[in-house]
Amino acid sequence: MAKLTPEEVFTPASPAVDSIVYTHRRKSELTFRKILQERGTQCLIFGDSAIGKTSFVLTELRQRKINHIRIQCTNKMTWNNISQEILRTLEEGIATKKTSTETGKGEVSLNVYIAKFKAGADSVDATESELGGDIGTVPHITDILLRKKVNLIIDDFEKINSKSTKAAISNLAKSLSDSSRSRQSPRLIVIGIADTADDLIEGDMSIGSRLYSLNLPRMHTEELAQILSKGFTELKIDIPRRISREVSKLLGGFPKYAHAIGLELSRSFLSADKKKDFGSIFRTAMDSFLDRYCAHVKAIYNKATVIRGKPKQEYFLIIKGLAQCGLYDGFSLDEAHDSLKDYIRDQFSGEKTIPQIDRTKLRNYIRILSSDARGKIFIKSSRRGLYHYKEPLVPIYILCEASIQQS
């Protein structure tokens, strides 16, 4: 058997489907399986970016040999665009009435011309009457999914801004539920980045009984460590498990960045001179990770902390301190104040002057750091009422820089 390369093991740029380092999330998997066992239940998977939502869904469906197609949304996509992509993927013709072709019997819409042969209609007029008004609509897509016995995944749904498109997806969920005849009936699975399910879906109250919302959380440190340890084992690289755990603590729960750091660590280890110590190998890998993923974050960080060429100590302490205190997945002002008070005291232990940031100052500083003037380091969730880093890589950048200095 040929020896695996780091690029075959760690895949930060694509979903970790069928990956040899895929790490299971037992609690979420159990919930998802219960959804799949219910007749007529549709599913919404939501959570942070880069936490492996797509990998989770695709792996679960493939392991259970559940037939499915996946449609990826793009900015300004409408229901018409989505339905056309569904029809194209399922080879059901072209769902557009704007395109025309010469048939010998006059100019007719191309989708109807194709449908004529699929339906076996006697004439173009008959096809127009039977299918012309239905192609690409919610009932039409429902019928096709039922006939093909295929589940539909709509991914990156946070990119959809149109209320009418969101409403169409809700109607599709209801239509599939109403048409369900068994647990194996096709279902809709929507995946998107959001704090809550309500941020993604538009619909009336009836959708709530049909759509099961599963909030996929960030991974635990031990789960991320498993990704790294499995990969190093497959590559036959002797990196202690404690290193995998320590590195995983820097990643904020994001499997994408576990793959990214695993890739750089394994590359650095395999290409290093045998005389090099592990500290040197580690620094090389971390520098490569920061150069590839965090160059823009460094600019954001500098914009927030440097004013007229001079560092603003209070801003620096808040941004760095909250990351090192572990408050990067949402925090209240009270939590921030209590954590920063201890952090500042430890950082300035033994010095005559210790910076003071009371609650009033902290509230003002957080407001400034949530503005465009400082690059919006923080944003406040309208649903949870908590602040968090707008760019998840900011705390990762801070923690990785600190780890390089300590190595």
C-alpha cells in the first residue's frame, strides 16, 4: 500500500466526507438519526461557520446509504435558480421559459420542448397545457423528489436574502411532509450559518411541527485532538498526543482549522531535518498556518489596536484577554469584566501600575470595537444578546501567536 501524503489525510479546503480522520459527534449524530427515523420530518442544521456542518450531514447520509443530492446556494440566488439547479442535477430538463429553440413547428420554450419527449405528449400544445405552468414550482419539485426517491440538501442557505425564496423553501418542506408515506420518503435538509433557526427560515407557524432544527455545536477539544492524532497515526508521524490536545485548545472548536494545522504540522515534520528539535518544527508549522489563514486577521487586529501609529493598551488587553480567557464563543459584559479583571491582574503582577477597566469603560470600549471605525472586532447577537468575535480567526490568531512565543 502506497504511503499516504499529508494532503490526502488533512483536507481543510473541502468537506471531510469519508475522511480517515473523521471524528464522530455522538450526541448530534443520535439526534440526527432520530430525525431520519421520523416520517414526514424535515431538518434544518445550523451553527457557526467552519464547524463541519456539511461534512456531518454528508457522512451520516452516506453511511446509511440514503440517496441524496446537494445544492449549494450563492448570493442573490432565487427559488427559480434553486429549482433549475435541482432539475439539472436530476437530469429533468431545463427549467426556464426564457430560452427558445426552433422545433419545426414554430418557436416554443425549450423546457416544454424537452418535456414533450419526457411526457410523451402528442403535441407541443398538449405539453404546454399539461406541464408548462408547473415546471420548477414547489409541487413539481416535490413530485420529482418523490418519484426519484432522493433527499434534497440545500447548503449555504445563509446566503439567501429573498423572503420569497425562503418562503418557497418552507413551502417545499411542508409539501414533502404532507406527501410523506413512510420513514424512507424523501426529505429536505437545509444547512446554514446562523445563531438560531429563525434567522434562516421564513414561514407560518405550521412549519414548526414539520422542520426539526438541529444546532450543531463547535467541537470539544478532545474531538479536535482525535482528528490530529488519527491523522498523525495514518502518516506514521510520532507526535505525542499531548501536543494534539494542546494545539486543539487553540482552535476554538473549529474542525476546519484542525485540518489546516494538522496539514502544516505533518508537512513540517516530514520535511524537517532530523537534527531539528520539535519546537523548531512546531514554529515552522504555525507560521505557515498563520501566513495562509490569518494574514487578513492580522490587519483587522492592527486596525483595532493601533491609533495614529500608537497601540491602544485598553483595546489590546480586551481583544487579547478575552481570547486567552476562552470567551470567544459569546460573552456578556459582566462575564467579560470579571474575566478581564483577573487576566489584567495576572499580566501586570508585580508592577506598580495596573490598568483599570471598570464596567462603564468596558461597555464603551466594546461598543467602539464593534464599530466600523475599529474594524468591527466584536458583534452582538440579536437573538442571544451576547457579544462574540465577528471573525472567528481573531482569537485563533492571538492564541497561535502566543503558542509560538512560548514554544
